[in-house]
Amino acid sequence: MVSPGYLKALRIPLLRGRDFTEGDSENSQPVAVISQEMARVYFPGTDPIGQRVWFDSMGRKELWLTIVGIAADVHQFSLTKPTFPQAYVCYTQQDSAGFLAGGTLVLRTQVDPASVAGAVRNAVRAVNPESVPTPRTMETVLADSVARQRFQMQILGTFAVLALLLAAVGLYGVLSYMVTTNRGEIGIRLALGAPQSAVFRMITGRALALACVGAVLGSIGCLAMRRLLVSMLFGIGPNDPATIAGAVMVLLTVAVAAAWFPARRAMRTDPMVALREE
């Protein structure tokens, strides 16, 4: 139940038809604006504009509402929950006082919303001294709707960073050990004329090969756990190509960074010293 200007204040696009106006009163034809999802579910293949609907939850008597507009879908309760069929009715056309016992006043400001919260609270109390308005910004509403998912992602993100660091340290240790144990082989390669860049590519290539195996296994695991991940993500999916590609690039970058110092040490191997040690 909304007033004229509600859709505009929240910037909910009006796809077709018209919005509520001040002319929609108790003496005019009862009207409704429905969501795009409601049009798809209840009026498939037909034009909802001009059709009539009746909601028995609005009262015992039949009150037929004429659909005058179609608005874009919105997430009413949570960003992570799917949209569902919704209808907007004009509060100036309702004669039941029970429906108007409480509500939400929506304001769009051109300045910081927090700076006008006190003035709005005083204006509401001037009309109804018994009211206790609690101002909230839309940023706060949005943040609260994804608070659980954000907390879960922070925990998982922390463990993911730790896992990435452990993987980098482990890869660095493996490559350092490989350079040390194959010091003679590297010295022979350099003594036979192999360029230092070839030695660098050999070490980093092995690191990238290990990272690619891990990236493939991780991508398969991500797709296998898509149902669990869907409940924790918003705006992206567990099989989103850009997200998976970004994660793979991060893994490969970390692998190259972990292989950088062992590869540089292998490049600076003195062939004569390595051969004498061999």
C-alpha cells in the first residue's frame, strides 16, 4: 500500500501504463500497479493493463482493482531472495483504518540523509506526538539485508587468504628444494650455453603447471558446490565465467610470485661451482 510518488522516490522503473496520482481517491475507480513478475505469472500472453484483480486479504467485500501500470521487479525483503508477484495499491483509496495503523515514510533528499533525519522526526511527531519514528538510510537497509552473507564471506575470505598464503609458501619451498637438489643439472645447462631466461622459464613453468592443476580442481569443486555457494552470493553465480577466470588469474599470479625468487636464484647459479659440487 503506497502513496503517489512512492515508485519515483525509490526509483522503481514504471515499464508500462501510469503511476498513481493525486486524483486516485476513494471516489475514483480503484486502481493497482503490478510488478513485472506478477504480469508474467498471472497474465501470460495477455496485456494486464485494463484487467481487474481482487485481493481477498484487503477485506471481506469484493473490491475490484483495475490494473493501470506495470512496474519493475524489486527485492522486497532481501537481495538474496528471488522476486515474487507484487501489486501496489493506493492508500488514498483504502477505507480500512487498520491498514493505515503503521507504515514507512520514504524520502529522497539532495543532501546527506542523516542531516535531515532530525527535522523529519520532528515533523512526524508534530502530526502524531505518540509516534516514535526511527530514521534509516537506504544504504543501511541494503547492508542489513546482506549482513549474514557478508559475515560468511568475510570468514571464508579470511580462510581463503590464509590458504592462498600457505599455498604460496608451500610452492616456494618445493621450488627452492628443487633448485637446490638440481643445482648440478642447472649448472650443466648453463655450461652448455643455455640462456638464463630459459632456466627462469623452466622453474616458473613448473610452478604454473602445479598451479594449473590446482585451478582445474578448484573450478570443478566450485561447480560441484554451486548449490551451497548460491545461498552465500549475490550478483554473481558459482559458475560465473568472469569470477572463475578472475580466481584462476589470482592463483597463477601467486604461483609466479612464489616461483620468482627460486627462479632468480637458479639463474644466478655459477656453472663451475655447481659442477665442482656435483
